[in-house]
Amino acid sequence: MNTKKFTILHSNDMHGDFLAEVQGQKGELIGGLALLSGYINKVRQKEENVLYVISGDMVQGSLIDSEYKGISTMEIMNYLAPDVVTLGNHEVDYGLPHLLFLEKMANFPIVNANLYIKKYHRRLMRPYIIIKKAGFDILFTGIITEKIMDSINQDKLIGSFVTLSEASNEVGRITDAYKNDDIDLTILLTHIGYESDIELAKLLKPEWGVDMIIGGHSHTILEKPAKINNILIAQAGVGTNQIGRFDIVVDDDTNSIVEYKWKLIPINDQLAEPDKALTGYIDSYKKEVDRKYQTLVCKFSKKLTHPQREIETSLGNLIADTFAEIAECDAMLVGAGSIRVKEMGPMVTLGDLMACFPYDDSLNRFTIKGSQLKKIFNHIMRLANRDGEGECYQVNSGVKAVYNDSKSELESLAVKGQLVEDSKDYTVCLQGYHVNSGADYLNISEKELRESGKSKVVSTSAQSVLEEYLKNHQNISKELEGRLVYKK
């Protein structure tokens, strides 16, 4: 038996998490790319055959990243020198042309098999790569989440085979065409969420020879990898506070993993020394950003939080109420995922605000019937949407929606203390992203939203609205009010 040991380190959903944080009674430094790089360097020096891979969402989520539109992130990723990465949905946040620019900046391969230029039926990115290591050939390919289409749905040239069935077929196309007898290991990098990874593994034919799925998007923390259809499935949470590590033994004769160990390793200053070169490089960006964004915007009366996107939060209430006031609407729906921090305040700088709400977008008001408003809430509050992968919302004061999980239905919806009537008109305000994606996320199409003829762009910049409001309202406090109620 001809075997070889490999160490595979993996990250996902790093979201520009550049800086270490001090945590715990001992004041340990936790996370940050400099410590992460220090650990990766340490493993590369100690182990013989090391691969480092990233399963999407390197960009978006930090002030440094958004200020430089991902350019800073790609330059810093070049320091980490991953062996291969795949696309996440946030890689497209700055637009398709900019994604292609970022891809040219990368000193590492970015693989994706199911994003196509529709007219020419040509893949947009490199569909696979075969890495030769210690005399073994390892094939990597990548699959993207359906959310990729939301970011570029204005570009009619771009299409994607995004259902799980289509995604599995794309994996089959790659392995059928390129997986010969010399391929010893086949690894699928995905950005579709842990539960979808499990479903995808069930669809993959054994003949295709996929050995591992290393995923992202759902920010899942695991105690151990799943094993479905003889395929190992792992993910490494979110950010840079931890990294996944596989130590595997591969048999060259059977092209299979015959032994493996996996750990989710916390990144701290007890584990490795920070990469000094990378620390200096990140600091050069941080100084520029700090100089611009350390201006104090306002002070809250207390810290506001946003611990989960699936529930009502005090920070979400503030943002929804702010937008509702300027939009003069009955219902304001703010994408909970557009709030990118778990807490903010009491002191709020411009940098804090931009890190919290980095997506600048329009605010759009529509007049719809009460029956349509109920349909929206019935869709967004359903249990299946609250799985870590769905698109959830924060709503304004005056809205109270009660959803019955056991009956799988909206039990009641009230606006300003009055139950919503099916035939009555109501105004609803949405971010532009959610207007474009209304059919999927809200169960109402843009055409249906505009049918009354009473639509209006309230603001072209939600970010500016929020900044101006906070500048002029000091000592704000928000509480949980039971705006969104879920009954068992």
C-alpha cells in the first residue's frame, strides 16, 4: 500500500476579519490574520505536505475591506498564500467587473465550476485545479451558493447552475472530464451552507470520487466532520478566531482517504507568534482608515446588540426605525444580514457605523395590499428560513407579527395596533437589493410591488440616512418590543 500523509488547513467566511482581539481574564489575543498567518507558517514548517484552502467570503464585513473594496483583502490574502480558494457570495458585492479585477490580483487560484456566461456557455472562473504534492495529484473544484445570483442579477449575461441537483451535475462534469487514474484525492470547496453540503453529498455519485467537501456560508461550528456517502464534510465557523485542520492519510492505490483526524483549532497567541510582516502591512491600512473614520458620530444611552439575524434585536430596531421615519411607511423591512456587527455603542464613531452597515443601497417605498403584506411576513418568518442560511429581516416599531411554528403559518399581523386587512392599502419600504430579489426572499416580485403605481425611491443612500439621523439624535436607546414573535 502506497500511502502519504497530508495536512489540510481550511478557513471560510473570513469577512475581512484582519485584527486580533483581547479576550478572557488572561487577556489573550484571539484571532486576526497575523496570528492566523503565524499558525499557518508554523504548520508549513513542521509538516511535510500542507495545503491551505479557503471556502469563500474572504471579503466584506470590515471597514478596511469596504474602504478599499476588497483590494486590501486580496493583497493581505496574498501574504497568507492559500493553495486554492473558491468564491463566496460576498466576493461579488463590489460588482462583477471588480470581482474579475480582484481575481487578477490574486497570487492563488480561485476555482468555481457553476458560474457561467450564459450566451456563450463558458465558465466565468477557472473550474478546477490539480495540485501536485509529494507525488500525489489532488483535484479541487468549487461550487457557489444561489445567493451569487442576487448580487449580479442585473447582469443578464451571467447565469449559474445553482440548484443542488445542477450543482452536483457540474461536479460530475468536472470529475468525469478531468479525474483520471492519477487523481489521488478529490476535494470540493463549496459556499452553500452546511445543511446544503449534506444534501449535495447525497447526490454525488461514488464513481465521481469526491473525498471531501470543505464548505462555508452558514458559519457552522462543528465538533467533528459529517460523513455522508463516504464523503467527509467540514466547515470552520466564521472569521479568523479558528481554523479547521485535517490530518489525512491517502492511499495511492485506491485513491481514497484511509485515515483522518480533524480539529477546529482556536487561533490565539498561545498557539503561534503573529506574523510580523503581515502585522505591519495590516497596520499600514489600519492607520489610513483610522485617520478617516475615528470621528465621533453619536453616543447611545447604552450598548445595542444584534446577536442573531433570525430574531428581533435592539440594533436592528434602531436601524429599522430610522429608515421607517424617513420613508414614512407602515412597514420597514431591513435585511438582517446587512447589519454586520453583533453590538455597537455606546460611543459610535464613523468607523463603527460603516463596519455595522457597510452596504450602501437605496430605500424604496411601495403601496401594496394587506393580503400581500401578510404573504411577505408569512414567507420571511417561516421556520425553514431561520436555519442560518435564510434571508431574515428587522422591522420597525408599530409592526407586530406573530408566527406559529407548529402550524407553519402567520397567526397575526398588526400595524400601529390594528390588524392588517387584506383589501386595505399599506406602504412597505425595502432596500434595493431586496426589491431585486423580492421573488425569492419576500415571495413577492418586483412587478407585484410596483402594480399600484405608487412606488418611490425615498433615498439613494441608506448609509447616509443612517449617519445623518445618528448625528442629530444623541443618547438613543432601543429595547426589544416583541415586534417578531415566534410561537412553538
